[in-house]
Amino acid sequence: MSKPLWQDIATEAQDLRDASISRVKPAIPAVPKDLPLNRTDIPKYLLTTDEVVITQTKPEDLVSSLASGKLTSTAVTTAFLRRAGLAQSLTNCVTELLPEQALARAKFLDEYHSKHGKPIGALHGLPISVKEHIGMEGLGLNAGFISWWDHRGEDDAHILKILWAAGCVFYARTTEPQTLMHLETSNNLYGVTVNPYNSGLTPGGSSGGEGALIAMRGSCLGLGTDIGGSIRSPAANCGLYGLRPSSYRIPVEGWAATMMGQEQVVAVCGPLSTSLAGVRLCMKTVIDAKPWLNEPSLVPIPWRDQESRLTKASGEKTLKVGVMRHDGVVRPHPPIVSALNDIAEKLSAVEGVEVVDWQPYKHDEAWEIVSTLYFCDGAQEEIKVIESSGEPWRPLSEFIIKENPNVKKLSIEELWHWTSRREAYRSTYAKKWNETATGRNAHGELEGMMDVILCPVGPGAAPPLDHAKYWSYTSQWNILDYPALVFPVTKVDVTGSVTPHTGEFLGDKDKENHQLWSSGPEKYQGAPVSLQLVGRRYEDEKVLEAMSFIEETIGLPFTEFA
């Protein structure tokens, strides 16, 4: 029997997706033929008033209404199924919907609440969307590869079991790129996922399906994964909150990916949400379940936000923010510079907040290390999986593997060498952070240290399709294993942006990034502008508390999103 053509497998994948959407009732209305670049408002005119209200509600408010019985899970799940179907038509972000399973689950939860008069758990009735390569028992698990189309999940991923026990509803699975190693989302099974705010731009990747779906309010809380920016890039490009947690805090068992078992650059799972409270809700729910008892690689650190990490013994809340304006390799585009300067200026006027400059330490060396350790086998597994089906290489797969000079097969001795360089770099970076201390207390402990770093998420707003080639504003924190939270600030307004840098370029990468902007700033009009808050390893709770404090004191975001 001859091997099927990759095009036939892609057709099968898209037919399965379309069939799953067609089973949603009431039927999902057709979208207009002539679509604007910004598609975020279109569902508001095609759904019922109740469905619009539900899907525009933040997750923390939904769980409250579901727990009280004000809303039923059936009504909420139906609303998100219908809006997710529209999001697919508008951005190509879904691999399949799960209407039968989701509504059966919602019915069970509603009956439980009716019988017992209380919710089943912290997430009772809340629909959660999931990136496709996070496994679900019996469902496809292709990770964006044509040759893996027939793979099936043997069991639910560990994190899904925890969320299920807390009462959530799984209803939508979302797109990812070929190899999972793009800061965009395109593969040969489903094609290209586009940005809801500007369809000429990318929603980011590799969790770009989640980013687009949530930005379209077809979800309010979803799961992504991150090894180089794959949660933060979509969150930034789509005006969302997204957390890359410290490694080994959130379960990772049950994924599909190449190079499973490598520990040189550890991938993490984390939330994307329409609210900061949604990120916290997900993290707390998962960690409160003590996942380390079933996944021994995880660290047994409980969720520690019962007490403030910013409040001093005097009761005063203080925050020391280091502002990294660029990474010494590529200067960000004017809208990012403006947002960074604006927030730094506003924070400087807040009582208890100290703003200092943070000088990046050899971020070019960090990229050399991380991009070498990404593909310790010389990318042989990726190459084999792609070429075994005959599917073509996507442009950004070629970029990160074939055009990456650091991709080479490492010997055992070379692997030890690069891992040692990673650890040495981490140690030096930690010492640089320690040097921000103002002194020592009576016990000899450092005090007055910088709490968090405020920095860009990327070298600009969402890039044009196939142009997301600069990873270091996100991969930097992967190699250091620092928790990093993305948050929305404003949107690109080309009439109000500051003048771009006109001096000497930092190098070829800086020049290339500058040309992306100078060749036509109008292509970025309306795109979300987001920034990133970074903390030290295992200080995830502190990062979220700092973000909450910043939002409250300066009124973020500065514009409305969807």
C-alpha cells in the first residue's frame, strides 16, 4: 500500500476540524466574505447578547458566577463553543472543537451543582482551551507534523487531569507550528494562523492558536507551552496575559514533541488569559493539587501568595524595578520604546517604587548557548519527522534549523561543555542581580535588591508573517529559567510613535529589525503593544504580585482590548 500524500492528510485534518465545528448547536453563523484587518469585533455582531456578555467576561468572574449558580456551565460552554467556531473562521486557530464531550461534561457539572448546592472545585464549569500537543486520551496528537497525524493520546496529560478534577470543561484544541519551534504558528496540516488585531501579522507562536483564540474571546483561559517564548510571544502579539513559570513547577507529562527527555533547555507549561487573575487562578489550582506527588521531577513548592513578598516589616509595600530598554543586540521598535518609557516614568512617581536601569549582561552569549542546546542531536529528529512524510519545510522551520549556525550534533563531551557554559552564565547573571543590593541587614542577608526586570517581549509588536526571527527577548529567560509574565499595555499608533533610532546599529540583527519598521510602520497599526516582567527563579508569586501592584498604581492597560 502506497504512502498517502501529505496533501491528502492535510485535507483529512481540516475536514475533521470543520466537521467538529459543524456539530456545534445552534449552528455557528457564517462570517462576512470581505474581512477587515482587525477581526476582533466581528463575533459581537453574530452572537446573541448573552453569548457576547459571557465570552467577554473574565475567568475569575465566570467561576464566581458558576459557583453561585448564577450561570450554568451549559450556557457558558455553548457560548464559548460558538465563539471559538467564529474565531476559527476569522483567524484559523483551532484544530478541533469538542462539542459532545464538552456539553456532556457541562451537563454533569450543572447536575452536580443542582444536587449538592456547591461547585465541584475551583474551576467549576469553566471552559479551558488547550494547545494540541498537550495530550488528550484517544484524540489526535500530531504536534504540527504531517507524519504524526495518526498518533493518539494514550492518556490525558497530567495537567489536564488536575484541571478536570477542579471542575473545568475542555472544549477546544488549538494550532501550533511545524516543529513547535517557531515564534509564529503555521504548519502543513492547517496552514497559517493570523493575528486577530491585524491579519497581516502573526499571532506569535508556538502557542499562537491559543493566542488568537483568546484574543478573539473564543476562550478566556488556555494552556500553552514555552521553550523559547512560545507562551509569551502569543500573549504579547495578541494583547493577553501569559506566564512562563519557573521549570518543574507545572506538570509536563503527557505532551507530544521531538527530543523528549532532553534537559538542557526545559520546556514549561503555563497559562494565557484575558486577565492577570486568570493566570493566578490557573497556577494556584494546579500547584495546590501537589502535582509533585505524581510527577516526581516537579519541585515540592506550594503556591505561596498568602503573604505579600513586597511588604516590609513596617507594613509599607515597596518595589524596585530594573528597566532593560534593550538587550544590547537589537533595539526594539518605537512603540515598544514608548510603552517602556511611559511605564518607567509613571512608576517613578509612585510612592514606594524605585526605578533603576538594568544593563543586560551578554545576551548575545546567552543566545549562542540556548540555540546550541535546543538541538543537541543536530536536529536529526525534526529533520526525520518532517521529511518522512514529504511535507515541505515551513520558512521558519528552515530558519531555526537549516539557517541556524549553532545547530550541530554534539558529542557527549561537547554536551557537557555547553551545559557547563549554561550553568556558568546563570551564575554570573545571578551575581549581577545580587549587585543591585544596597547593603546587608543585621543577619548578613542582601537587602535593597532589584525585585523584577521590566523589559520588551520582542523587538517590536507582532511581526509580519514569516518574519519572527529574533528570539532573544524571550529565550533569554528560558536559558536562565526565570519566571516571565507578559502583560498588555496599549496598541500601535503610527501617528504617535517616537522617532526611530537614527544612530549606528548595534549589528546586522539590529539593522534588519530597524528595516522592518522603517519599510512601512503602517503595517503594524492597531497591533497590541505588550511588555514583560521577569523575576528570579522560583519567584513566580512575586512576579504576579508585582504585576498586580503595578496595574493598580498606574492603571494598566492604557487602552481597551477586545
